[in-house]
Amino acid sequence: MKSIGIVTDGVSELGKFLKENLEMVLKNHVQINNYYIKSLKDDFVIEDDLILIMIDKKLKDISKHIKSKDNVIVIERTIMLSAYHELLNIPAGIDVLVVNDDDETTKETVELLIELGITHINLIPYEKEGKYKNMQLAITPGEKRHVPYYLDEVIDIGNRYIDISTFFVIISKLSLNHDEIIIELKKYLELIVSLYSGMKEKVREIFVKKQELSTLFELANDGILITNKNGEIRHANRKFCELFNIEEISDRNMKQLLPQKWISKLQTDDVLDNTLFENDKKVFNINKKPLTYLNSTYGYYYIFQELTYIKQLEQSLSSKLRNLGHVANYTFDDIIAKSDSMEKTIEVCKKIAKTDLTVLLIGESGTGKEMLAQSIHNESNRKNQPFIAINSAAMPENLLESELFGYEEGAFTGALKGGKKGLLAQANHGTVFLDEIGDMSIHLQTKLLRVLQEKQIMALGSSSIMDIDIRFIVATNKNLEVLSLEDKFRTDLYYRINTCQINLPPLRDRKSDIVLIAENFLGNEYKIDNSVKGTLLNHDYRGNIRELINILNYAKAISSNDIIKYKDLPEYIINKQNQSVKLECIYSTQSNSKVDKARFILETINNHGSIGRNMLIRLAEKENVPIKEAELKKILTFLKNQGFVDSGKGRAGTYITQKGLEELSKRL
């Protein structure tokens, strides 16, 4: 516990009064000792943290009893507010005698009263040899015995109390930040007249600010510790005490509270950024910052986070972001592709993902632009930050603008009370995916261009600018270059977003991916009949992957078992297939013998279930339909391209599809 020594001339009521006066504010937070100059032995040294004396000249008297004059404070004193009001009621212009125990203290009392504003009366310092029989009133600070007996009236203003300014010095030097002291100081100030105008309001401000800071400290989910340069604790919040099972922190050093193996690291480095410390199987993340004034460090600010809490917080935030739809769910591993065009696209995107360059995805509707955008985000250094997808064509211009940039309260009719944070602000440090950017209005294109150039946004109705750090991925199914030539898209914006252009191939150009995507979508729940595979391969997919998924969902709903058959496909798919050119029409320019050969091969395959080329040639010879191997290969290729036959793996041979069966039924 810190201590204060009060030094007076000798044993008197003054020493006792000053001790009680200090205890009014400081309570039991300091040890208060009385010392008397007349009783001090020559070799005695006052060891208290602070030493209080009455006047400057007493410093010389105690110089041999102190280690340093830096800890000596001359007490500033004042009077009680009730006495002050009584003095103000004295009629102006009259002579008033001021009496204390000696000439020096009397002079001090006069100076004090003048300093407090008692200037409407004539203050006459009492001198023992003086004659004052013509005076009627005297003022004394508790020294009535020295007042001449013949004065009719005496106003005793009582002992002079310690001024609030002295308490501020004491609190500052001893680092007494206890809430109870501030509360008592505020009460004390209501009783006295401060030597400094505005001091009452200043104390009120300090009290309010301390309460606010204290509340913030206690609400924090992190342990907070503030120390001076020597590691002595000035403040520690509730969470810090919980983390380290501490009940009392008053007058303690961090060396007494934290694991000893941490101390050298904590006190050596002025700055710690997310540094991990381990103790008793617990891991803490610690940050440390210096507290400086005039380029000089006077203390340190520590933040302690238990790793378990950080993980819980991360899981909670991730969950909340998912609920808001601000998380990218797909990665490159989720993209099903073996076609050369798509594999090359993925390879390029993985490299671009590691940069912060703006990406322009161009592709038909349903080609998977958002899935690719999410994969780029999850491959980037921003993967733990928000991913926000915005469809530029999905809402009116004014609504899209308010959603993107947010707005202040009262920005427009119908604006929410308190305003709204825009999606761009929510995406700070993350990625924004702007889909269908070709449908964005010129007005919003202009605002977006500024965001890309200046990295700044301003909410509607606001005058303040917010700096942002966002990676943009934009997508379109339109030709932006043509739109810019037609003045339907800003040319400068086009070249700003066209940093990394990625063209997604349509599904009809990725034939080798169609069945692969279908089988992956169906999983183990359904299998695809061979007759369906040819139909899927030959469809043109104007809706791309989205259309393929729709076809499969329909087939799953219609299917009577776990196999998707030709009859389970949507009617419009079957109708398109039925409109395909028949064998006779396709071969109309060829000889009848070739038409017969193609029909013969299709019938033979149907009759035998699955058959190889050598067997087909032998059966053809047996039926007097001579077919050479090269010709057979051409016919089988044609039949396969039309979806009438398909081949199994290895030596499984060629088999007829449902489409082939239907073609035979029409022809035969």
C-alpha cells in the first residue's frame, strides 16, 4: 500500500486534522503518517511515497530527513463552501481583521481569501502590537484564542481544508485510480471552494469519463492490463482477473500475477503483435502497445486473449456470416471438369486468385460464374473475410444504390431509423462479386468507377468518406466491348474491370464434362441408363449447367426406381430427339446398300445386346452383307454420334441405346 507523510512543526490539532482531511477522499487506499519537525532525530529518514508540508520554507527544515525533494508537495488549502457564503454576506467596504496563530499564517490567510474572491471588504492582517478598538469584525481559521477580546463579532471559518488541486497531484503521483476515490473526490468538491475556477466541472468530466472507460473495460471480452514502465499495475479489467484467477490487483506488479517464464518477453519487447504464450496447457494470444506522451513511454497496454475464445469467436462469426449469405461455399475442388478448356480455365483462375487484381468473368447464363468467383475468393488471401454476391440486374437502380453504398438516417423517404450499412462497407477486406454488371445503370457505373479508382465510398445522405479494401470479381453474359461502343457501358469502367478476363466455355463445348457432372450430381442415389447418356451428350444446353441440373431434377422426380431412363427425361428433350433426322434421310445421298448396312448393324446390335466389331463383321458375312472393318468403324461412329449406340469399357462391346431402339421402331 502506498503511504503519505504529513510534516508539521510539532504535535498539534493541525496534523490530526490534515490526516482526517486526506482520509475523507483517500479512505483506506493509502497509509497516512504524521511527523513533527521538532521531534525528528538527526538520522531519521522519512520513507513515505509522498511527503506533504505546509509552506515552501519547511523544505529546508526537513531536507536531511528525506531522500529526494521530488516527492515533497506543498499543500494548497482552501475553505468550506458554507464559510465562504458567510463571508460573502459581509457588507461591502467595511474593515475586517484577519487573525491566525502567527504573522506568516495570517498573511497566508489574507492571500487565500483574496484569491478566493473575497475582495468586497478590506482585509486587515492582525499584528500583535496593533490597535484595533475601532474595528468590530474579525475572521479567523479556527484560532479564536488569538482574536482581541474587545471585537464584537468573530467569523470562524474553521480549519483550512486541502484544496482539490493537491488531491489531483497526490492521485497522479501515486497512481490511485480506484473508483471509490473518484467518487469521494466528487463529493468532497461539493463541500469546498476550489482555488481554481472550473475545477468542479473538470472533476465532473473526469468522473464521467472514468465511468465510461471503466464500463468499456469491463464489457470487453479480452483481458486488458495497463501498467507503468516498471510493470506496476494501474488498471486490470474483470476478464483479465478471470483468465488468471486473480482476486486482488491493488499495489501489485505484473511479475506477481503472470507466469514467470513470460515476464522477460513481456517486459523486453515494447510491442507485441499477436504473439502466442503457453502456460498450463492454455495458449494465449497477447498484444502489447506502449503508452507515450511527448515521445516518451510512460506505460504499456496489454490485451490477453485465450485461444479457445478466439476459436469460438471465429466459429460464431463464420456462422453469422453464413446466415447473412456473406460466405463463399465453393472451392476449385467442387468444380467438376475434365475437358481441356475448363481445366485450363481453372488453372489460370488459381494463379489470379493469389493476386488482388479485378477479375472479369464472361460466360453464358448458367455456366457457373458465381461458383468460379467463390472458388477464386477461397483460394485468395481474403478467404477468411466476407464474400458478398450482388446481382446488378435483380433490383431497381435506386434500391441497388442504397444496398451497395448504404445510407444515413433521413437520407430519403422511407429510410430506416439509424440508417443502414451498405454491402460494400460490410465487404471491407473481403471480396465483392458483381453479377450481370452489363445491366448496371450508367449512374451506378460512374459511382462504381470511383470506388475502383479511389478505394472510397460514401453512404447516401452522408458527408463522410470511408476508405475500403475490396477485391472485385465482376461477371456478365454480354459483350461489354460492344456495349461500350454503343455508349451503353462506360468505356473507362470496362477497361478498369477488364484486368483479368476469364471466358467460361458453354456446356455444349464441354462434351466430356456432361456425363461427369450428371453422375456427380446424382451421386450414389441414382444411376444413368446408357440410353440417357447419348441424349444428354447431344443436347445443346442453352441454359448450360443450370439446365442440365434441371433436367436431372425432373428425371429424379419422375423415375420409378434408382435408374434414370430415357422415358424419365423432360418431354421437351424427348421431342427434340424425335425431331432428329432419321437414318434414311441422313443417308439419302448415299447408296441403298449403305443404308441397309447401317440398319443391319443397328438391328444386329439390338439382337445380341452387346457385340464387338469382329463379331459384327462375321455376322454380316454370314448374312451376305459384306462390310470391311474401315467401313464398319465409320458406320459405328455415325451411330454413336447420333446417340443410337454406345460402347462399354474394355471389351464390353457396342450396345444399342433407347434412342436407337426408338429409331428402329419408327423405321421397321
